[in-house]
Amino acid sequence: MRARPRLIAAGFGAVFVAVAAAGLGGAFAPAGTLAADIGGRRPGYAPARLDEVPNRQAILRRFWVPGLDDGYDPQGLAVAEGGVLVSAYRSEALEVHRGPCRVFRVDAASGAETGAVDVPPPCGHAGGLARSGDGILYVADTHTLFAAPLAEAFAQQDVRFREIALGPGLIGALAVSDDAAIWLGTYREDGPGQLYRFAAADLARLADGATLTVGDAAVRLDIPSYAQGAAFDRSGRLWVARSDTRWGELARLDAASGAVERRYAAPPGIEGIAFDGDGRLWAVSEAGARHGYDQFLVRLVVPFFPLVFALDPDRLE
């Protein structure tokens, strides 16, 4: 479900094809800020500087994604008291986009990793992450929704997740929370995806092994193509993160109709997003995750920005 640069042959010919496909501007963006000036644990393969990204003036905080050296690729993001949660899968091969899943917790002030919990098989992508108002952590995988009490998730080693199967037409590519519901979204490149709203109280009553279907959704909403994450702001507007590893965008939607009101350029590879209580928009980017970036030819076309970062929406241009 993730678009990737296609390197069809080795040597100079492949470099030329990949660069031509990405565009010279994206392939050779000027170097940005020093990679050392970022919170959290810097990965061993990081270059000296990050690539320049759009709307840099709106970025308030920047932390390294946890687990980069171990091959984890970030996908979903949620905000919990004093912390930011990031779901990820582990891969060591460029074209392998599934693997063991983990949810990391980082301190929202320093970026230090403060906990982690493994999500059991069949989780293989962990594309969405959401936290319900009744204290349940939801990890959305392609065909399964995993649920566990947030208070227990990082407090013990052996955490029990409920596994809820996703029925036909329902794909756990991204997850969103509001005060009383969890929304699950599909990812499409050739047209609009869909976002489905499920009451948190109904999800809490589902037994382990139950199946959730599109017919259980109270609301269905069309969302833009290439949707990787979504979040509701304090005014009830819906924001959607769109990207592949070479570009990114934030689209602000009317939550009732799904109509796009504004579009803002965003860091490439932007995935999960969530608002905190102060109105900051937190996001995570997978551009530069190790299993792709370690390939020399990929480095020529994929920007390096594997960060958790906070944005001030009022500074977006």
C-alpha cells in the first residue's frame, strides 16, 4: 500500500531512471538542518544533515523515530498523556513492507523512548494507531484491528490484545479517534479512499475473534487518495496526511462532506498524525527508514526525514 521508487536495474542506468521518475528537485533537495540537533536516539546510518522539507517554519519539535537502527518503519501515530505513540513494522528488505509490529512511546518534551509493546501476529504493517476516550489503544493492521487497555500496554511485558477481524471492504490502513469513536480508513492511489466511523462503546463490546464490517459503521466518508493518516482538530475539522516517500501533503477537510478546504505541502513520507490538547499537530515520517534508505540508489531519490515532529497549524503556508 506504499508507493516506492522503482529501481529496475543496477548501475548508472537505474540511477538515471529513478532520478527522472522522481524529478530533479526532489532528488537533489538542498541540505537542511543538522541531524545532531534532534531529540531522541540518532540512528547510526543518519547523514550529517536532514534534507530540506516544506513548511519547516511550522515545525516546533523534532525527534528521531525509535527503532530505526533495528529496521522499524513508522506508520501510525497517537498522542497519550505526556507521550507520543508510534506504531511500526520491522523489515530488512527494500520491497518487503510487512514484519513484526511494535508500538513505541516517546516523551513529548525530549523525544526519549519511554516504552514499547509488541503487537502479536498476524500484525504485519501496523498502519494505523488510535486511542479511544475509554482508554483503549487500537492498532489497525491490514485485515485485523488489535485492542488493549492503554494503561496496561506499557506497564507489563505480556500484554493481551483482542483481535478483531476486518470484514470485506474494510482495510486498516489508518486509524483516527474522536471523543466517542474510532475511525478506520482505506488507502488508495487511483482514487478516493474511505473512512468509517465505529462507536467506541460498540468496539469495546466485541469479543476476541469477532468480525467488524462496513455495515457496522455509523458514518462513511470519502477521503483523498494516498491517505496515510488522519486526525480531528479541536474545531472538529478533519486533517488527512497524504504522501509517498518523495512528497507529502496535509489536506484539511470539512468533516461532514469530505470536501477539501485547504492543502498544505508537508514533509515527504508523512504517515500517522494526531492533535494534542494544546492544538499541536503531531506527525511521523517514514522517509529514510533503514530498510529502504540503506540502499545506495534509493538515497538518490528518497529524502531523509525519519522523524516524529510537532507542527503549529497556524504557521502552515
